[in-house]
Amino acid sequence: MSPAGAGSPGGTGVVAGASGLRRVEFIMGTAISLQLADALPAATVERLAEQTFAWLREVDERFSTYKVDSEVNRLDRGELTAERGSPDLRKVLDACADLWRATDGYFDAHATGRLDPSGYVKGWAVQVASDRLMAAGATNHWINAGGDVRLRGGPAPGMPWRIGIAHPWEKDKVAWVLAGTDLAIATSGTYERGFHVVDPHTGEAVSALCSVTVVGPDLGTADAYATAVVAMGTPGLDWLARLATRTGYESAVITEDGRAFSSAGLPVAS
Amino acid sequence: MRRGIATIIGTAVGTVLLIGAKYGTQTLDAANASAGAPAQQAVAGAGSTPTAAAGATKQSKATAKPAAPNPPASGLKDGTFTGAGGQEAYGTITVSVTVQNGRISKATGSCAGCQGLSVSITGGALPTLQQETLAKQSASIATVSGATQTSEGYRASLQSALDAAKA
């Protein structure tokens, strides 16, 4: 992993106009791609894109474990209490605690021995960014932060966005194509080189589930669930099945030995 | 096969086990039973017709007979487990479940002293994910969801190619 937020914003490929805008910046140690598809004035689209990335950079400054003076690091060092932290910090900490309980401890913001809510923060930040775009009238867009996607509307009136779920071993292929107009899609897995997942209860490396995708309304939650299920290993398949029944968060899984599983309500493109 | 009546020996699945008798329906809900303990509790809850309600809430100890040395992560040990029996107004209902590979494969009920009554067990199947063929598609898509990419990993990714194509 490179340090989160390394380097200055590296916007590439700005296309504004009636067809919308596509922009990529490197924030939180990953690439964040934005597509705005509304036929809004170019200046409006440009402003919305800038506000979106400004928010994501702000979150990185405040929540990154790599930034010495981030709120998260000050809290971890005891220089700040949760009570005196920002409302956003408290919201994130509360969400992490809820997700720890909801996942039987498999989502653990203290898994590394220190406070590190990154597993929730990225998805949460993108969810907030998407909500703000909706409120500002940009109702057709998607944001993809390192493979975690929040989408609204579609590329054209009446058309849903089509989103691929990466194939673990075929870099230019996808294992599923999903379609929707209001989805959060998060994928966690072990197939990225050098990425290891440890069962927080045993401390042992787990690798049975190669790719876990969770689809639902909230991206921070979906991301945390996907991360937790990778750590659960094979029993995570049943956990996901119950999750779909209880909450409507759908799922798609690829095992280490190449088997594929999906929940009945997964929004697969027709 | 009626797998999925997991609650009686206490996964926290919360599936409700119904025992239907001729003159009423008794609901056994053992969602609060603890998992993995040698002796587990089955709690007979409310939700009955007047006839069956006479025996309402009671607890009985279940005895675990054989147990696998390494219980699977579901928390269920393989083997057959029989509840001690719950005394009802019309007799004593005993429930047995068989666990194979960590899943309940069979559940049966019997009623001692229940003259002219039959006992049947119904339970919703545990939800499972459907296995399918792993596809390898080159479809038209707007964006890709994948395991976390570093900035470096992004440059070699399908997402990067898609972004470049739109730029």
C-alpha cells in the first residue's frame, strides 16, 4: 500500500459539457474516478466535480492513519477524545462499533492493534459525496474509489449504469455485470498482490474467499461487510445468505478454487 | 431434507421451529440458546392456541451425545441431539436434530402420551448463496468494482483503461 493521499491531486482527463464529465484523482492511496452524466452547464459540472474531490481530500486529511495530524491519529495518540472530536469522527466511530457487532467482530477498526477506521471511511466518504451530488441536482453519476462504487441514475434517461465485478485472475474481464440506478457496490478480496487478510479472532491468514462483493444502499456498510466476510472465510457464505434475507444487502463471491456464488437478489444486468 | 431448523440447539439464526399438533400449534424458539455448550437449552415460547398454551413457557436441558472433535465454524457439532422433552398439557414433546457438516440435516419430533396426536416439524430452510459458473465476460460497462487497488495497481487495471477511453 502506498501512503494514503500520497502526492498532489492528479486530475487527468477532464471532459465537461453536455455529455458530462469524467475525472480521476489519486486520494486515500488509491484512484478515485468520477463520472457526472447530467446535462448541466459545464461550469456547474466543473464546480460539482471540484467539490466532490475537495471533500474526499478533506476526509483523507482528517481520517488517514498516514497523516500525522489527522483526527484519527490524534485520537489514537490520546490528544483528542471522541467526545471532543468532530461530528464526522463520532459518526465514523459509532458506525465502526455497530459494524463490529453486526459482523461478529470480523470487521474490526482496531484489527491492526491501533485505531484504523479506513475500512469504513473510504466507502462512507464516497457515500456522502454521492448524496451531496444528488442534493445538488446531479442525479446521474457514479464515483469509484479503488473498486468501491456508489452510483445514481444512469448514462442516459431510463438507462441504468452497468458495473462489472472484476474477475480475480483475468485482469481485462469481469465475472458479473450488475445494473442499477441507485446502488452501492463494494468488493474486497485477496487477489490483489500483497494483500493479506487476517481473521481478527485467530490472527491467522485467511484466503478461502478470493473476491467478496456486497451490494446495497450504503457504501461504507457494504465495504465493511465485504471486508468482514473475506476474514470469515468459507462460513462467510452462509453469513452473506442470511444478510441478504435480513437486510437486502446482496452478494457475489468467488472462492480461491474458482467457484462462484451469488445471492438471489443480486441485481445482475439483463 | 429439512435442514435449517438450526435454532433448537442454538445457532443464533433465529429460525422458528414449529411443532404442529392436532389440537394446536406450539412454537419452539430457541434463538436465545447458547451455541457450543455441552448442554443447551431449548426454550418453548408462546404463540399457541388455547389448548396448547396450557404448557406455555418452559425450559428443558438437551443432551449432546456424539460430538465432532473440531466443531465447524457454524458452531454446530456433528451428531444427533435430543432435547430432554417439554411437558405439555397433552403429553411430552421431544425434538431431535441431526447435524451433518455443521448443518442441520434432519429434525424430528415425537410426543409421548399424546394419544391421537401427531407431531410434525416445519422450519424455513436456511438461506444459502447459489453456486454458479464463474463467468469471464468482456461486456460493455461504465465502471468496475474490484478489490482495493493501490494507486500503482490502478494504472494496470481495467478501470484505468475505461477511464482513459472516456477521457
